[in-house]
Amino acid sequence: MSSFLVLAGTYGFAQTTSADDTSLAAEIDGPSDIALWKTGDADTTIYMMGTIHMLPPDIAWETEDFQEAWEESDTLFLEADVISPEAQQALSTAVLGNAFFTDGTKLSSFFTAEELSNIDKAIAPLNLSFSLFENMRPWFASINIAQVALQQMGADPMSGVDFILHGRATDEGKAIRFLETGTEQIEIIAGVPDKEWAASMAVSIEELSDMEAFFADMVRLWYTGDAEGLAEFMNTALEATPELKISLLDQRNENWARQLDRLISKEEGVFFMAVGAGHLAGDNTVQDYLLELGHQTSRVNP
């Protein structure tokens, strides 16, 4: 399945349409059971929950286990601040500095004539054409295409779990911390070689026609707490582009685990970490790296 569709959806805000009539509604019929993990020591507790960055409005994803963990927590950890005016300004600067070719390179130079034709055909139903992306680096073109596809299905960053939890923590006076900055995220994404992102586009683009089913399946696995199923889904989505997985998931997971290790060692309290679901499922998860550092994690709702 599409690697760039899995990894997109972190940035950008757009008006969207309702997803009530898509297959997603059928996939998540019934109460949710989103996976929740717990780690820490005698005086430090960290709850960890995977999120979907873009969702249609009005999905009732909250569970009793989530509510209990949330009420117990004093501090929320998110991936990065992409909401505050200062963060958005820094993020815009980082995007502009990394999203476009400045040496005359064209995006089309990374593809064969057949691949270009396939991409153009795939994005035509989105009212897009390849010419719109010629000056963009492959990572930025990929994320833009994925976001347009998700938005046309009704997915919205402002309905994403991260955005909702940020607002709730602010309203309730919880402290909010971040595992990295938005600028760091852009640098990580843009740091993956252009040819790797282009290979991802070439492999993934034909699946754009199945985007509705793809997204519905991913959300269903997350919504029902099927961590093993989500792991298999993620591995399949990324198997054709292993360097993307290493840079965007594995290395960041290890970094985050080391931050949590220091938190457990030096601070007391109850913390709630909400990060993209792909970071907590599959190989080399945050939990795996925590175990290497001597911290057991347990599923709160097995």
C-alpha cells in the first residue's frame, strides 16, 4: 500500500466535506477500543496512545480507558507544535526552504514517461495535474497529493486526535510538551533523498484510486485497537521504501524513547503521550526502544 499516504496528513488546514457516506462509516460502526499502553516506574507513569492526524469530524473515538488515563495525566506530549503562531511561522519558513528545487531540477526528471503518465492519470480525479508540482521536491509533492485526496474524502487536520487533544489540554490547564519541533520534522522529511521519495510516488500512485478503502482500513485498525493488524498494514505500506521507514519512523522512535527514559529517570507525575499510530505499531516501535532501555510497557486495554 501507499507509503506517502500513510505518512501524510501532519500539516495544513483545509475546509472539507462530510465523510458520512464513505466506506469509513461502515468500518467503524460500534464503540472504539483504541490501543493504549502504559510505562514508567514507581513515581512516573506514561500513557501512550496512537493517533490519526487527519480524520472526518464527529468520530467518537474516546474510550473509558482513554478518559481515565487523560484525567489522571497532568502533562500532554505531542509530536510537535504546529499550531501556535510562532511554530507556524517557523514551519512555513522550513517548508519554503526545503520544498522546492532551486537549481533548475524538475520533478519529472525522476520518472520515466510511463510513470509520469500513470501519475497524471491517477491525480486527474483530484482535479490536479503533474505540471502543478514540477518545481516541488518529491516529498512535498507526495504530501500535497495525499492531503488533497484525504481532504476530498472529508478528513481534516482539525478533527485529528492531536489537534483535539491540544485544544482540550489548553482548556483544562494541562502542560503541553513536544518531542520535536515542526522545523525538525520538515528537516527529517526533506532529508530523505529525493530519489527515495520519487520511488515511493511511483510505487504508490496507482493505489490512489483505492484511497477511500485504504484510509477506511487504516482507521478501522486504529479504531478497533488492532495493533498487530495495524503493524502488518504499516509494514506492507512501507516495504517498498525502507529508507522512508528508517528516517521517518525508526530513528524518531528511538529518539523519543530516549526522551521518555530521561523523563522516567528525572521527573515524577503522570504523562499522556499521543503520537501517530505508526510509531506504536510494527517493528522498532517506541515500546521496543523503551524495552532496550529497561522499561517494560503493557497494554492497558488488551
